[in-house]
Amino acid sequence: MAAPIKKTIELFYDVISPYSWLAFEILGRYRQRWNIDLQYKPFFLGGIMQGADNKPPGLNPMKAVYMFDDLAMQRDYTGVPFSKSVPTSFFEQSSLTAQRFLTVVNDQHPDDLEEVSRQLWIRMWSKDKDISDPTSVLEAAQAAGMSEEVANKCMSKVKDQSTKEELKRITGIALESGAFGAPWILAHKDGEVKTFWGTDKIPLLAHVIGEKWEGPLKPSSNL
């Protein structure tokens, strides 16, 4: 009997986006349960916002208050370890260097992409630490298990034109598919592509690809 055909899910994300982290962890928990080919696609949320003529929710005072209250509840509901207080560095961060670094990691060391991404989220959203400075990004990479030598080689390529163009290309793919925020999800099934924005759409995603949603599958302890 032939093995069931995997459905492909592309997750476009930026580590400056806390809701991208939620989608990243929850979809990862369902990877084997749903037999999906889960593809991580680091893109630049700043480029999405500009291209879609949108603004991050954190720049709207009322949305920012709602978001941080929501993340506190999401911490308990999903087990994703957001800080219990608002990250003081949130409004000072830029994710461009981090996203370019992830672009290099995805090309050169794809097996490390998942954990390096996670450590960048933990650094910003759990520990209220910088992710803008190259030194900060390197610390996250080493926390993910990359050697200092490998991490430095990846960082040396961050300003290469090829790296910049690849990040622009992935961001452009998301924009062309209709992206206006993060996380942005493309689900491929039976030759069709459906788009989803936001973690709250994952139950609908499950329905569309013919799988069962069983909640966030909260782990027994936080990450």
C-alpha cells in the first residue's frame, strides 16, 4: 500500500512577530500528526507592511494593549513561553539582520533553521533581549547549537547581495500571494493553494486540508 501523499504547508514568518512564533510551534507539533511537509520561509515583515500599505499592530496604542494581553493568555493556552511583561525593547527592534541571517542558514544549514528561529523568538519574546545587533543574532545561533565558526560564516554572508535578493524574493512570493502580515500560510492540496493569515486560522487550515484540529497540543512544560 502506497504511503499517503503529504500536504505542503509553507509558513512565512518573521521573528519580530510573536504570532509567527505561535504558528511556528503549533504547526510543528502537528507536522507528523497531519503528515505535512512543513516548509519554513523566513521573510521580512517590514517589506510586507510596506508592500501591502499596512502597519504593525504594535504601532497602534489600542492594538498594542490588546496584543500584549492576548499574548499573556496565549502563553497559558499554548505553552509558548512569552514573557509575562511587555518586552521593553519591542519598539526599538529591527529584524532585518536576523531575517537575512535566517535566509543564509536556510540555504547553508537548513537543519539548523528551526532551532535558530526559535532561539531568536525566545531571546526577544521570552527574555526581552536584543535581536537587531549581529552579536545578538550570533548569541541566539550558538544557543541553538551552532558552532561559533559556522555561525560567524553565516553572519559573514548577511550583507551579500545574493542574501538580500533571496530575502526579497521570498518576501515577494508572499506579497504576490496576498500577504499583508505575519504569520502568512500557504496550504497546497490537490493542486490548489489556499492562504491563511494568523494563528487563529489554523483550525480552518486543518479543515481545508482534511485534518483534525485538536487544540494547540500544549506540551507538558514550556519550551
